[in-house]
Amino acid sequence: MKRALISVSDKTGVVEFAKSLVGLGFEIISTGGTKKALEDSAVPVIGIEEVTGFPEMLDGRVKTLHPAIHGGLLARRDDAAHMQAIADHDIAKIDLVCVNLYPFQETIAKPGVKLGEAIENIDIGGPSMLRSAAKNYAAVTVVVDSTDYAPVLAELGDHGAVTFETNQRLAAKVFRHTAAYDALIAGYLTEIVGEEFPEKLTLTYNKKQDLRYGENPHQEAAFYTEPLGTQNSISEAKQLHGKELSYNNIRDTDAALRIASEFTEPVAVAVKHMNPCGVGVGETSEEAYLKAYEADETSIFGGIVAINREVDAATATHMSQIFLEIIIAPSFSEEAFAILAQKKNIRLLTVPFAGPVNAVEKTSVIGGLLLQDGDAVAEDVATYEVVTDAQPTESEWKALVAQWKIVKHVKSNAIVVGNASQTLGIGAGQMNRIGSALIALNQAGDKAQGAVLASDAFFPMDDTVEAAAKAGIKAIIQPGGSIKDKDSIAMANKYGIAMVLTHVRHFKH
């Protein structure tokens, strides 16, 4: 008679699975709560202590770590010496293992969880059995996921055995599962002890969805998310309407959320190709959206819009007049949803807006991974330095602070021209700073008169300041730190421009 060992924390479908195995001629070995659940459902069960000849001990910490279990799992059926060894020690073969692990992830996700509770939810015996069974997949079927119950039963019913190919697939799944489980434990304890960049980095993600393609149709892609979730992120967004998100949609929406999270007042952020094309601030969501739209009526077409307030009917009416790929907001009123859902190609998403997220940034390079703290440095306007004869007016200060929040999210070299309520021109990703400045100033046109300019990094020469002055800019905010700062300050003084140094750089590559 074949033997199956079943010990699960998540008991979804396990009783039915066990009953089916018994019907197929299996003996069932089980432990603890799983054994009781099976017995309560009249499934014949052999207790683990009957197999090991040793009682469970140490509050269940030791029960399956025994040669009678691991010998039955690891013995190679095609090795006469192995088979003789288990026969000599009266060890029976175990042909199927069904195990899932203590809920470590669910435990550490609970608010205020204590370290002791987390430690007690680190499974030892379960991963050991899974690994033993998976190592010997040529002879042992190992099931870690309840979605595999049905296909395993189907093969057993049809052929009397599980195929080698299925066993191999299940074994690979087991090692992914135990690796992810260990990565969560490693990450939790690493954070507890305060290791920011440890000598070994173990990360795990769960697949959320396959994507139609990547940046281009010939590139395959998938979307993976962190197991514990990250608030105020595209990974936690709920899609209410529209076709599935693409690779580029996800990245652009992430960029829009990052900018919107900088503001507490109503803000609308339009993004194209990872850069903002228009940002508007207002008293209401409608006013904020209209400001963002007016900032660049051309580029917003086909863009992604993030808005940090509920989308109401008035705002939705404006939005419905052009083609937008995605709108993401905390919520949509019933009227707004009805208006926007008439457009079958638009995606409507919701996510809580909880302020900036200071997550570790991960960037892949060929053969490696770069990690850095998120660009969420706390800045105090009181530490900013006015270095020119002219002082910013109250309205200019508001504009400078607003545009400084935005420029940090524009690809370097970055220049943003705007006022206190909207962007007017954005220059992104040019190989020299004056190039970005000319793009931003040209886009702003006559609206640059009386506006402010923000630069993500210092001016290597005074040409950007001169171009800004000739366009009508009245105040500039930048980090400073160039060996030619004096030239830029002198140029600002020449034209009566107020210049503020933040002493904080915001490169974004």
C-alpha cells in the first residue's frame, strides 16, 4: 500500500484530497491539527508518533524530524543499498507528501506582531519534509499548493501514478516555495537587526499577473509584487474598469503616484513615458485636473492621470473629453464612474493615497542589482538659502516649493517651469542642463513671464540662468554646489532674479 504524509496549516480542500487518496489505495500519515481534521471527517489516519515510535515534543517543534520520516522520503527506489537500508531499519516508503507551512507571512503582516510570535511561526519540519520529498521527486510526489490537488488526483486515477514530468514540475515549485519562505524570514530578521545592505540579499516576489508584453510587443513580461504589499503603490491598486494593464502602464502609473504622493492639497498628475507632462494643484479635484490639462494639452492625450481626491462627476466629464489610458484615484463617485466607464478602453484604478512611501529602490543591471534608499529626504524650507539680492515673494516661495516637489520626479537633467498651481514647461532627460531648460522654457512660452524655475541639480554654467531671465523667470530653486555657483548667482543678480539653494540634489536616472 502506498503512503501519503499530510500536514498542512492551510486546510483548504485537504479533507477531500485525503479521502480521494484513500479511495486510490493510500495510507495517510498525519500530525497535530491536520490529523484531527481528517479524523473528524472519518478519514483513517496513522499518527506520526506511530511511524517514528517517538512522541511529539517541545510544543510540537520536534515531530517529523526523524529517520523514519526522512528515510522513507529520501531513499532512492532504484538503489538496492538504499532499499536494503530502510528495510533493515523497518522504514516504510512515503510516496506522496502534502505539506504547507506555518503562516509566517500572515503573522508578520499583523500590526504590532511580537518577535516571539513571529519566531514560533518559523516552520522547521515542514520545509525539511518538502525538501526531502522534492529532492527525491523521481519517486515521490510533493504537493505544496492546494491548486495541485486536482491534477495530481487525476493522474493517479488515470494512470495509477503521477508522471515524472509532473513530479519534476511540483518539485521545482516546492523549492521556489521554500526559498520564498526563507527569504521572508531572512528579510524580517535582517530588518530587526538593522542590516540595511547585507552581504547576501534574498528577495521574493509573488506573480500578480502575466502581461501581454513588455516595453515592446516582442518582449515577454510579468508583474510581480512584494508579499507583504506596499501601500500607496500600483501593486496594491484595484482595477475597477478597462482592459488589463500593460508593462508601460504599470511603470507610468507608478511614476504618477510618486508625484501625487508629494502633495496634501488636491493635485492631478499627468504622466507620459515616466515623466510628468502636467501637474495641477487646486481647491478641488476638478480645478486640479484642469490645471494639469492646461499645462500641456497636447502631451496629456493618451496619458496616465493620478489624482489624490475622489473623482467627481464634474471632473469625470472633463476627463471623458479626451483619450486617457488610466485614471487612478482614491475613489470615483457613482456618477463619475458611470461617465468614465462608457469609454471601454480607459482603465479606472483605485488606491489609498497615504503620502510618500520611503521604499528601497531596486534597479536591475545586466548581471546585478542596485539598491538605494528612496529619495524621500525630509527637507525643511527653513534650511534653504537665498543667495541673491532679490528675495522671493510669498507667491514665488509657494511656486518654488511646489515645483521643487515635482522636479525630483523628472528624469535628469531636469528643469521644471511653473507657478504655485501648475507646471508650465518640463525639460527632461537631456544630456546637458541648458538643453532641458530650453525645452521647458520653450514649452512655457509667454507663460514663463513671472514664473519660477526648478533644477534638480546645480548649474555647471550661468547659461541656464541667463536663458531663464530672458524668458521672464522671476525666481529659481536649485541645489547649488557647482564650482561656478558664483557665476550663476551673479547672472541672477544681473537680471534681478531671486535664487534659492536647497543644498539637496535630486538626480533621477
